[in-house]
Amino acid sequence: MAQETIASPDLKFVNDVIKGGGESLKKCYQCATCSVVCNLTPDSTPFPRKEMLYAQWGLKDKLFPNPDIWLCHQCSDCTAYCPRGAKPGEVLNAVRKMSIEHYSVPSFLGRAVGSRQYLVLLLAIPAAIFLIILASLGHLSNVPRTGGGQISYHEFLPSLYIDSVFVPVALFAVICLAIGVSRYWKDMVRASGLRPSQGGIANLISATIYEILSHKRFEKCNVTKERKISHFLVFYSFIGLAITTAWAVAYLYGPSIMKFLGLKPFSWMLGPSPYPLTDPLKWLANASALALLTGITLVVVYRYRNKEKSGLGGYYDWLFILVVYSIAATGILAELFRLADIAILAYPVYFIHLVVVFFLFAYAPFSKMAHMVYRATAMVFAKHIQREP
Amino acid sequence: MEKKYGVYICKGCGIAGAIDIEKLAKAAKSGAIKEENIKTHDIMCSPGGIQMVKDDMKGGVNTIIIAACSPRVKYEEFDFPGAVTERVNIREFVAWTQPPMTDETQSVAEDYVIMGIAKAQRAELPEPAVLENLSRDILVIGGGITGMTAALDAAKAGYKVILVEKELQLGGFANKLYKKIPTRDFKEPLIVDTEVEKIIKEVESNPNIKVYKSSKVEKTKGQPGLYEVTISTNGSSETVKIGAIVLAAGWIPYDASKLGYLGYGVSKNVVTNIEFEELAKKGKGKIFRPSDGKEAKKVAFIQCAGQRNPDYLPYCSSMCCATSLKQARYVRQNADALAMIFYIDIRTPGRLESFYREAQNDPGIMLTKADVTGVSDAGNGNLFVEMENSLLGEKAKVEADLVVLATGMVPATRAPQEYLDGLTQAATKGDDAKKAYIESTPKPEFILNLDYRQGPEIPSLEGAYGFADSNFICFQYETRRTGVYAAGCVRQPMNMTEAQEDAAGAAFKAIQCIDHVARGVAVHPRAWDLTFPDPQLIRCTACKRCTEECPFGAIEEDEKGIPTYMLSRCRRCGTCMGACPERIVSFKDYSVDIIGSMIKSVDVPEEEFRIIALVCENDAYPALDTLALHRKSIDPSIRFIPLRCLGGMNLVWIADAFSKGIDGFLLLGCKFGENYQCHFIKGSELANYRFSKVGETLDRLQLESERVTMMQVAIDEYHKLPEMINQFVERVKEIGHNPFKEF
Amino acid sequence: MAENKKVLVIGGGMSGLTAAIEVAEAGYEAYIVERNPYLGGRVAQVNKYFWKLCPPNCGLEIQFKRLKNNPLIKFYTLAEVEEIKGEEGNFDINIRLNPRYVNDKCVGCDACAQACPSYRDNTFNFGLNKTKAAYLPAPQAFPFQYVIDEKACSKDCMKPCFDACKYDAIDLNMKPESVKLNVGAVVLATGWDPYDMTKLDILGSGKIKNAVSNMMMERLAAPDGPTQGKIVRPSDGKEVKNIAFVQCAGSRDENHLPYCSYICCLASLKHALYVREQYADSKVQIFYIDIRTPGLYEHRFYWKVKEDPNVTLTKGKVAQITEDPGTKDVTVVVEDVYGGSKTKATFDMVVLATGMDPTTKTSKVGTNIPYTPDGLVDDAALKKGIYAVGTLKSPADVARSVQDATGIAIKCIQSLNRR
């Protein structure tokens, strides 16, 4: 005999799902069309039908510690065919957001990133930090230029300062994320009744990574097939930019480190920026920037194109989209203004660029950015419990 | 009136190709029918043919025999007002089902024509029996939504209405409701005022409607158009003349005290859906639970409580799902309260699906499919609803601070029907058993109190659990008591809107009945029939068979047991005619003598087999026509004779037939038993029962009982008919010739 | 103006017949306008009624008998109402009579059909077989009169039909006629069309031969149907031993029909009985969201089917149907909500329980029809003196349609007696 569930309905949770972009939640009448048209769900206890019911009753204990909400990629095939106009994709998206809030620490940041009214505050923090630094350097009034007299962001705000801000921020982000994800994992283990110590997941991780890199899952979507392209571009441009950053770090600190080691620096280590457009680093940087811009633009275009079938998405999604958008935009503009030598525009734009980049990194564990980690974790766990091949 | 005959034989549709028309014409000749009275035509239904007949009518012909196609076709052409017209079906029964130009085929045709003539010789034109000083007023029993709607509709159609309500005020259950479901567009807030007060005012202010409150019908005497209804109002009683009756006595809630396993009677905080309405009404929308007056914040609705379950109510009351969704909206008038609905299936058919969709679209209304197994105490007045196979889990329980049981409706007619059925049961065991039953069983309140020999209420219907429903899908108002039309939840479980539609229908049938009675015409299904049973009571032996067997209780009897025919209760099926051993019941065009003489006029050659088949006019006869249309062949030894209903089958015909040398006797009637299809309730069943008695007749004649048989055949089973018939013919042939042929 | 005692009834199905006959039996004149060449509507196509499993023709026979015996009723077949003008108590009606090419001298001898060289899809059987272009429109057709399908029968095909008729019942020069009436009240009883299967893309778009509609199933089971009542599958005439029923095929679905079509659960349960009675070793599976057998249907009918061990009821909506190109077997995909898994199952034949679409959308009624948001006729918004009946307002079974039609009869005489 199956053990008895004591279900305690949670009206507040239901309301939160609705506020969080799941307006259509209450339309579902459990016909199970969604589970059938979904190409991503496993055949046994498929999603999203059961998730819709749990969400309607506010049974978060059945929703959060469950990889399924992340196995859903919001193809929206379910939404297109739902006979009641419910949008399971959006509902699960709202639940995913709440799940990130639920697991991430510190939780107040989770709530803050999730809700409009804190946006200004969240932006104010990096803005303040950078303003203080600039003020202390006196660069708010007069900005030094390079020997050649060009605009130089390195002169404007030396990398050392930037890094001394971003390195701790990145660390903070990584730690928060690590804690959140491990809580998530533990919870899934508890819920699925697995013993915690079960090794041999290394190969599962690599399999998952391959799955992510290849974007295989997106191909299974029908209604929103094209999402593969946009996500692909955004995803790989981020990787490109990550490499660029590492590369730049090598340029910047390479010489001094080698000197310190008593070696002769390589000739290709150009030292501080700016770098000539002929330099391969620039090629990669600009290529990635453009890819990012295109990718994120497509994201917006597709969302509008499919808004009937899959909905536009809520604040949480759009916040992330806008951040990425402004990173790409300000990045490219900053470069252009620099080359065009329009100081009056170049510096402010660069400043904004720094702020949004900070925003992206610092809040990653709580923003939609975190989805890549949580989803990856869920995918690994699903394989771990043989829910997924 | 002296009869002047015209026999008209059609040659069209292959008749002339199958039958020797001249020979047929000769055969038609007899004492009464002169040669010049017999005419033929290539296409009798053509203008020429019709004209020929009409000219003869000018010449005085008043009795017309048309030997052509089935009476079911060309009915407009062969309509000769003022003349007795007999249609002889030699197209379907001969030309299309017999091999052409054989002696046998010829004899089939000749028999049919002679049988037709025999009938025409005895049939007369009907004159309607119009009763005197009839009432056109309508009695409506029950002042709920159904009764009030029926009263208003009848009044608006120009009829006077008397409305009898047992309670102090009109309104019925609608009075108890806090709000109702919108009838048209399902827009927020989805719960609207019942407006019952408005309807009550409209009824009470309508000059055509007289309302009797705190009243009941003490006695209903007489017949449609001539009812004398005694209405008693606390003590005093008054008798009114009534034309027809609408029975809208409504329903009572199922006795929830039988639902202990769902906590009813155990916890104060388990209430029925009706009690919940009263709570909501009392709290003006706020729900304060009975145990401690605390406002209920977590209300559980258990659907099908004691319904869809053989141990309680087997049926579905069909209104509970929408009702619980509505009541969930009551709960949700408090933004932080929630309502949980546990259902087996959500049943919101038709347009109500949109109500379901809208009502559900509320964060605080949670639904799950579940088989609720019980309700248990969760402390401080709260309760656990325990369930299996729920969408929440195979086995689950949920805490609630108030539980509402969606209990069902029991028709007001159920108690009387059960009592009376019990009484009939007991009576079969003898008078002592009957007496014992009467003493031991509490007598429920009757509703109609009909002063009928066959009992005071509408007879029960198998499988209807006391609902005064029609047995016929096509005819929802085909009542078992002429002039009494049930409407609303006394007829079937239904919601308010459906009940109002139903009320209109029943009111209309009452009006129609009054109109037909005034014209001396039968009511449905023979709504055109001007004939009526006209018994020669001098020869009556008071055997009471007719009074017992009349399917509609149309025959009363005096103290000497002599029947009195209540013509406006009568549906003209002729069951009394079949029941009467003295053969004294006759209609102008339908009598024991007429059918008997048709049988006797069949020619019985020694070497041939002859079988008589009496067939139901409504099902078997059309089936034979269709069979002919498909040109399937029928054994030539059979002669078909249509009856209004097999209930009219009189055993004397069998005796006549066999003593004349007929070899076999076949009845083709409709399905009987549960789900019977006979529109005269038990015609074929009665015929079958009489057949079981035919044994002694046959024994007296020393004949084998297999020579007679009855078959149940539906109108669409024509493809099976030849097989069925031929089997019987073969059987008879095995038995051999009827020894009486020699004499 | 003299008191107008006439009622126009548009639609000659069970609802229309009932409304017309009832008012006529109350002493008012009634006119029936029917678009088909025969009366009886959907009911005439139904093999047996739930729950009694009695033949609809029995009820129709009585209706026709009442009609034949009542001089106050007049009916037009192959007719449509072009225009309704005026107001309650005084409507001017313009009716178009389409040519039948066969007049009422027809005796139903079948000679024309035998002589006719060309064929047409048998619409009465939903195209499951063919008839001659000169044909009897229904097996038990009333009126019992043939008709010629001009689209299927070019003039050189009409000639042999004409020559074959001994009763000069065929009139090749028939032209559309128009009839004008003045009536006091109008009843819309045009009934319903089965929902168009081609719109159900995930359910095969009506292209899968062995995925038939529930109305087709009625014809397949009918003794006078295309298979003489033998339930076999259209692709190859194979006996149907393993069959599935897909409930809510288009109904309760905002992408198609938002409302519940009421009859489909009962119809599928009935069809299950058809199959079970015909093949002792047959297996039936019904996929549903909710089983809707309200009122007395529950124990009188639902239980009877449920108790059969060879009938399985599975909660879960079928949302994918595919055909095996070789065997023509049909595979459905569904989430068995209790079994807790997404399963594929293959059947000889699948029946889509398609719903009711108001016929006012496809046939002329001569007046503007207001609709509710969910696409049903909004009777309350109709012009005074015009009434909608039966399935137009909300899907219903025969019993409720008849009940409603009788109720509408009193509204009509109220209209006629007002003022």
C-alpha cells in the first residue's frame, strides 16, 4: 500500500506562482494533453500535468525537490495544445524562479532579484561602488588619456580597481550558487529517498555537459524550434567573452608576472588595453559581442513571435534579457565611442557597462542566470536516478 | 347509413406484373360487392386514379377499398373525407415479397383484398365523443421554481391556473439558496441572486393564477377535462374543477444521516450542500461553521456523497458539481479562505462547461479527482478528508475546518410509489399479508391522491427510483396517467434552468390535453384518433379484466363491478378489447368482430398451410414494409393483420382461426419487460401473457401449443424478420396440417 | 391584421418535428423547413438510442404518423429560409425550395436508381459508401420519395433516369422555387453538425482511415448502413476486435469547441456495447477526462458497460494519433493518469467522440444569429418571437431536445396569443 500523503494546500504559494508569471495556472483541468504533446518528458510519471496540479494546490514540497521542473525547457508545445488555455511552460517557469529563490542564499537577495521594487537598489550598489572609486581617483572631473592621446578605459578606471571589485563579487556569486545548488541536490536526494553517498556521477556530469553544449533538447521542441538558435548564440558568445576576459588578463598581468619571475615577457603580451583591432583577442571579443547582441535580439523577436502559443514571460525573464542586452549594447558602444574618440559618450557608456556586468555576476545565483546551473544539476540528478538516459 | 362500395385495384409498382389483376377483381366479387363496384387503374395514386374514386364518391360510393401500396405511403392521395377507406397493402405484402404470377401469390393477394373488404363492411366512420361541461383550468401541484414557471407559462398562454403549495410560501428550494448560477454569460462574480421573490410576486399578482398555500391535494376524482380536485388548506377543504394537471412536487434531499462514514451526524462541521446554502444565507455570504461559529477558511466539498453508489443513490443528481463550484465561490468571497473540491468526475455538461472553467479560475478553488473513503476527526472541530486514487497521491488526506457533502435529490414521488408497490406485492400474497402490510408500514403522504381503481399515484417505472419519468426517449411527456404531466425534479434530476424548460413543456402538454378532450380526440400517441371504446355493457359479466389491464387506469367500476369508461383518460390502444372474454368492447373501425371476420375470410385450402400473423402497427408493420422495400421474400402461407397494439389481441381470434383450419398463429410485437418499447406500456407483454393462457383453448381443440408463438421485433429488425418468420413456418409445417381443415 | 395562428419551424430533425407537431396538435398551423431531402435529421442516422438501445426509427414512425394525420402541418424538404422580416405575430418568410428533380408522383419503385449510370458519395453514411445519383435519401426516408443529385448527375445522366420512370415522376426542368409565408412565431431547430475532424490536427486531421467519428460509427453499426451493421474498419473491411474511443475530440477545448457536447460519453459507451455485442472476444478501451453520464444514465447505462471486463476506461486525454502505413492500425498516445505513465497503444480502429457544432453556422436561416462567447446560439438575444431549440442553445441528448422543443411550443402559442 502506498504511503499516505498529507496534502496541505498553500494559497499563498498559488498566488505567488500566479504573480510570478503563471497567470494561467488555474485553467488546467487535468486532461493530460500537455504530458502527451511534450517531447522532453520521460514516459513514467511525465510532466507537466502533475506539476500543474501540485502548483494549483500549492504543494511546493512536491515541486521543488523534483528535477522535472528543470527538465522542462519551455518549448510551449503543451501551451499550444492546452484545451483550456493554460500555459504549463509559463507556470513551470514561475515555479523554477521560486525554486531558485527557495534554495539560494542569502534568501533576501533571492527575493530582491525576483521583485521589481528592488531593481533600483540592486543597480545602485555597483553604481555607487564605481562612482566612489572614480571620485577617489578624481577621474570624475578630468580623465587622463594614453600617451598617444587616445581614450583609454584602463586610464579611466585602472583594471586593478575593477578586478579588486569583480574578483570578490565573482567569488561571492560562486559560493552562493554552490550553496544553493548543494541544498537543491540534498533536497532531491531526500525526496527521492536515495542514500546521499552514491558516487560515479562524474560521467553523468560529462554527459550532461555534452547535452548542454550540443543543445540537443531544444531540437525536440515543435512550437518554438527556433529558440535553439538564439539560445545557442547567447550561450556560446558568453563562452567567447569568458575566454576574451581570461586572454586580456594574460595581456595585462602577464608581463609583470614574468618580470617578477625574472623572465622576459613574451612579445605578444600587450600589457594594458586598449589593444589594436588587428589583435586576435579583439577579433574574438568583437565576434562574441556581436553574436551576443544578435542572440539576445533573436530571443526577444522569438518571444514576440510566439507570444500567442507560449506567452511573453514575466519580470524575471525580462530582467535577465535586458541585463544581457545592455551588456552587449554598452560593450559595443563603449568600443565604438572610444574609437570615434567621443569622450562625452564613451565614459558614461563604459560606466554603465561596468554596472550591468556587475549586476549580471553578483546576482547570478538569484537571477535567471542561475538556471544554467540548476538545470544542469537537475539533469545530472535525473540521470542519477535513471529518470533520464 | 347504407354502404355503397368501391374496390380499386392498382396495377402500378409491379403489382400487375406479379398478380393477375382480372382474377383478383373477380375474387373481390361477393354478395355486397357487384362487378361494377370493382375498378382497376394503371397508377391508382395518379391524378387520374384519384379522380376516378372521387367521381364514384359523387355517385354515392361511401366505402372505399384501395388495393395498392402500404397505408404508410400516399396518405395524402388516398385521403377521402366522409368515406370509410380501407387500404389493402398488395404492393409491399404481395408484389414486392412474393414470386410473380404464381398461384400462391395470387391467393395471397386475393386473401388480402377479401380481408380488406371484410373490414370495410364492418367499419364505420367515427364520431367523436365530446364530453359535457369541461373545465379548461390547469392544476399545478408544487410551488417551487418548476411549479411557478409552469403556472406562469400556462397563464401567459391564456389559461386559468390553480397552484397548490404545501409550504407556507411559494419558492420551494430556491428560497433556501444564497445565490444561484447565472443562466447566460458566466462572468464574475459568477454567483447571482435567485430572484425567486420576483417570480413569486409575478405568480401571486397574476390574475389567471390562484395560489393555495399550506395546502395539499386531498383527492383527484374524474378524468381530464372533468377532474374534481379537493384541496385541503389547514383543515378546511375546497373542491375545484380541473382540466389537466402539472405535477411539480419536486424533491427532498437525500437522508444524509445514512452517511456516517463521511462524518455526517458525527461532527457538527459536516453539512449537506443544502445546509451549506442555509449557512451562507444566514451569514450573508460569510460561512460560520456550526460547531463554534468560527469563520470557515478551509472548506472541503465531497462530490457524489451517497450518490452513484448502489448502497445509497445509484443515480447522479446532475446538479451537484455545478452547485459545489458555485458554493466554492461563496467561500472565496473571503480572499484568504480556500475551497477544495473532491470529485469522481466533474459533470458540467453543455454550456455549463464554461461555468466550470470560470469558477475554477480562482486561486483559492482547488480540485482533485479522488475517491473519498471517509472523514475523520483532526481535532478542535477540524476534519480530515481521507481519499484514494486521488491526483494528490494514491492514498491521501487533507485537513478542512468544514466539510460539505454534495448529497443528491430524491423525488417527492418516491415514498408513495415505494409504499404502493409494497402494497401490491403484499396483496399478491393474499388479504392477510395486505392487511399486515398496511398495519406495519407507515403511510407516506400521497401527492395526487387519484381516485383511480389502479391506485392513487403515477405508477412507478422500473429503474427510475421513484422519478415520475417518461419511459420514452422521444416523448418526454408520454405519461402513464393521461392528463397528468410531471415536470422538474419529480421527473428527473435536473438543475433550475432545465427545470424551467421542463415546466414549460409539461404546461404545454396540459393545455394540449385540455384541447384534445374538448374536441373528443385521443391524446398522444394516437393524437388524431376520433374513435373510442364503446362497450355493450348489457353483456358485461363484471370479470374486471378490462379494468385491471387498462394500461392507463382509464376504466373504473361500480359497486357491482360493472366498468365505467373514462374516455378522456383513454388512449385508444384497445387493450380492453383484447382483455374482454365477452368481446363486447368495440371501436367504430376496430373490434373483435372486424379482426375476427378478417381472419375468417382467409381462404384455407386443404393442401396448403395458412398462418395468421397479428402485427404491431407501429413497429412490426413498418418493419415488414421496409423488408418489402428491400425485396426480401416472405413465406406465402402468412397473412398479416395490423393491430393498434398487441394488447388488443383477443384469444377468441385464435379459437376462430384454428377451428377454421388455420395452421399457425403468430404475434409480432415490440420488446417488453424492463426498457419496454410498447407505447401502450405492456401491450405485447399482455398478449404474451394471454398466449400463456391459450394452452387450454388449444388442448380443447387438441392442437399443439407450438402452433402459436409470439416474437418481439423492433422496427429496425426487418432484416431478421424473414428468418424469424420462416423458422416458425417450418416448425408449423413439421407439426403438420391443422386437422380441422377437413370439417 | 387577422390573428396569426401560424408557426414556422426551421429544421426537420427530432426537435423541429416535435415543436411543429406539438403546436399543430394544439390547433395551430405549423410549417417545417428542412434542408435535407428527408425529415428526421441526425436521429434518422442513429442506429440505437442510449440508454434503452431502442431504434430511433420507432419514435420517428410515431412522429411521422402524427404528422400524416394532422392537416395543420405542412413541410418543405430541400428547402432553406432566405429571409425572415417583421416582428412577433407578423413575420414575413421567404423560403427557397431547391429542385429535387423528382415530383410527388414518385412511388419509390427504385427504377430510376437502377437506370442511373453515375454515383455519388452517400452523405447519409458520411461518405462511407456510394449511392446512385438518383437515390432514396435515407433507408426509411420520409417522405418516401427519390431525389436526384444534380452535381453528381450531369444532364446526360439524368436522361436514363427520366426514361426509366413509368410514373412521370422525374422532372428534369425543375427550377428553384420560392415560397412566401406569414407566420406569428419562428422556431430555429436546425440542430448540429458533427465537429469537423480535419481541424483536429494532433488527432489525425481526419486523414486516418480507421479513425472514424462517432456518427460514422452509428452508420457502421446500423443494419441499414454501409456495412449492413457489421462493424468493420473502413480501410480493409477487417472485423474490429480491438477498438479505442477518444473522448472530447474537439469538445471542452478552447481551440475547437469550448463547451461539453453532452452526448459523447454516452454515445461512446453505447458504441462499446455495439462492438461487445457483435464480437464476443472484442476489447474496448475508452480514454476520457471525465465520464459524464448525468441523472439516471449513471446506473441505467454507464454501469452496464463498466461492468464488462472487456471494457477498460482510462482517465487521460488522447493527444496523438498515428497510422501504421502498412497495417493501417491506429496508435494513440495518452497519459494514463492513474497508471502514472505516458503510454502508446495500438488498435484496429479508433473512434473520435466528436462534438456538436450549431448548424446555424453552415445553413441559412434568414436572420442574424447572436452567439454566446463559446459559440452557441444566444437565445436570449434573439428577436422577440424567434426561439432557438435543442442543441443550438446547448448540446443535449434527444430526450432534452424533445423536452425543450415541447417547452418552446408554449412560448410559440404565447407569441401567437399576445396582444
